[in-house]
Amino acid sequence: MLRIYKKLKPLYKRAFAHKGFKRYLKNTNWLLGGQIFRLGIGLFVSVAIARYMGPEDFGLYNYILSIITLVGVFGQLGLGELAKRELVESPERRDEIMGTCFVLNLLAGGVIYVVMLALVAVQTDRTIVLGLFALLGSSLLLAPLRCIELWFQAQVRSDLSVVATSLTLGIFAVFKLLAIVQGAGLIVFGYIFLLEGTTLCILQVFFYHKYFGSIFKWQLRWSTASAFLQQSWPLILTGLSITVFLRIDQIMLGAMLGEAAVGQYSVAVRISTIWYFIPGILTISLFPAIVNSRNHGGDGYETRLQAYFDLSASLAYLVAITLSIIAPWIIQMLFGLEYQEAGAILVIHAWGTLFAFLGTAREAYLMAEKMFKFSMYCTLVGAFLNIILNYLMIPSYGGCGSAVASVVSLSVSGYISSVLIIHRNAMLKGYLKSIFVPLKWLNFIVK
């Protein structure tokens, strides 16, 4: 260990002496600290709710939420990453970019919300289902204010977003626990969901007004809207495909096996995907640095990308191996014997972490290179493969079959597909090699 420390010490000193590195490190620490806080509170509350509701009601809640998340992609219009890139490169156009995104998202979200409720009202006579769609679907109407968070990220001021989300989570965790104590029904949890989203938006607007200016200065510019929409359609399909990866399994399980199967699968996926904040934090914090190094040219761009790929793979292996070992124990300890089927699902689904982490890292590269269409094609193929595999495997293998479908489709979409363009993008060789990063670390330790 002493030998490893001596090798790493000079690297640490050089890194921490860099002013830019310190800035991004501070931002990353805020994101990491906030996520750890929300991870602890959110997991505790989720466990309490899952135990209280039971597999069937918990499955219904997550089934509806999965559908809303899937259709919500169309309301976002693929503008998120596109707008963030523009805010990083042209911060002086802030009011124009954010105003345009807000109006476009509001119009799209409102139309989708109305159409969704109309379709649900026609297809079901269960009042509780329609009520939950109406309340949980409120996220479609609140989503336009997400552009504020994009500005915080572009300015490396994620501390503001962390404070807003953590404060909101803490307050409404108490409300959810009180609802459990009072024996509340699903509709009450739907109202809490609505109030929680509204409170978060209010806090974000408050911080934006305090540090950057008024949202009433935002401007809609049709030329900007037209340019965004022309570029964003591949990102809409990409976002839809990513959401399919995360949600279609629960939707198909609910349609084919019932709500209880969704409940079992949901708790396993919650434990597996809860770690997905890690590559998200790295992307949020390092994306501005990656874009800037690309614009300035030189070796810094390639070096930063390779380090990012290797770091993502290393963290993914750590999570996947740990979850595979403790899966049955952690499920039984947290959720009880009622959810014991989720243990085997978690063992399989945990290995999707490797390809999810690497896929997030590659997405940062593709965004920097403006390779929107390739990203779209990869995620579309993976999404279709996921649907097909779920259809074939769910009847015979249930939740475990759905977990296998997710891992295989993630590997094809986020990793194997890189082979197709490696002849045109030499840096993807480093990306493909990053999956063997355990050998690199072993070699580093042995030397």
C-alpha cells in the first residue's frame, strides 16, 4: 500500500495545484455530497413505502410512473444536453436559450399531458389509475423549469441545485412517512409527488433570481427554436431509447405478468440503478472541461477522455461486483421476505451497471463531437433489442429474464456498437479497452 501511495502522491499534487481542477472538484463534491444525502434519505423512504404498499400497490405505482417517464421524453424534445452545450459555449445568450427551451417544453409537455389523460380515461374505469396518472403526470407540466438546473450545471454551480433538491427531499420525506403512519392510500402519495415537484421548482426559481436574474427576462426567439428543433430530433429518439432501457421492462412486466411482478422487479432495479448518479455526476462536472479541451485542441482532450473512460469502468466494476455478492442479503434486510424474488433479479441486473456507466461516458464524447445521429442509432437498436428480448424472456423467466434483456441490450447499445465507427474515431479504441481496466490497475499495483 505504501508503494502505491508513493506512486499516486505526485499525481495528486499536480492535479490539486491546477486552478481549473479545483473548481470542478468543488462542483463534483457538491454533487456527490448531495447525491449521498438524497441516496440515504431516498432509499430509507423507498424501503418504507415498498414495505407499506406491498408488491401489488408498489408495482402499480411504479408501473404508472414508468409510463409517464416514457411519454415524458417527447415533452423534453431532446433539448436538455443540447441547451447545456449552448449555455457552456455561449453564456451571453442565456435568456434567449432558456426562454426558448422553456416555451417549447411547456407547449410539448402540456399537449402530451392532456392526450395521455384522455387515452387513460378511455381505456380504464379504475378511478385510482386515472387519479394517479393525473397527479404523477404533473411532472410533464413542471419539466420546463428544468432549464434552470441546466444553467446551474453550465456555470459549475451545482451547489444551488443540490441545496434545492436536498431541502425538498428532506421536507417531503417527512410527509411520506407521516402518510405511512396515517395509513394513507395511493392517491395521497400522488398528491405528495405533485407538491414535491412544485416545491423544487419554486426553490430553483428562487436561487436563479437571487444569483443570476429574473426568469421574466427570458426570451423566446423563433430562429433559435427552429435551430434547436432541427438538431434535437435525434436526441428525442436517443432520450426515448434510454428511457426504454430504464422503464420498458417494468411496463412489459406489468402488461404480461401483472402489478405484483412489477413490484418485485422495481425494488431490484431501485437498488441497481441507484448508483447511476455516479456517472451522471462525472458527466455534469467534467462535460464543460471536455468541451473546452476539445475547442482548444492539443493532447488534453484525448487524455481527459481516456481518464474519464477508465474511471467510469473502474467505478462500475466496484458497484457490480459488490451488488452481485450481497444481493439476496440486502433485499431481504431492506424489503423483507415479501420481496425475496428480487434477490436473483438484482444479481443479474447489477451487471448492467458496467455498460450503463461506460455508455454515459461515451455519450459525453459523442456530444462533444456532435455525433447525435450515431448515438441515436445505437440507442434505437438497443431499445428495440430490449423490447424483443423482454417479449421472448418474460413469459418463461419473469423478472430474471427481463434483467437479462436489459444487460444484453445495454452492452450492444453502449459498448459493442462502438466497433462500427472505430475506423473513423481512433479515440474509441481507448473506450473499448476501458472495459479491461481491472488489468490496468493490477499491472499498476504489481509494478
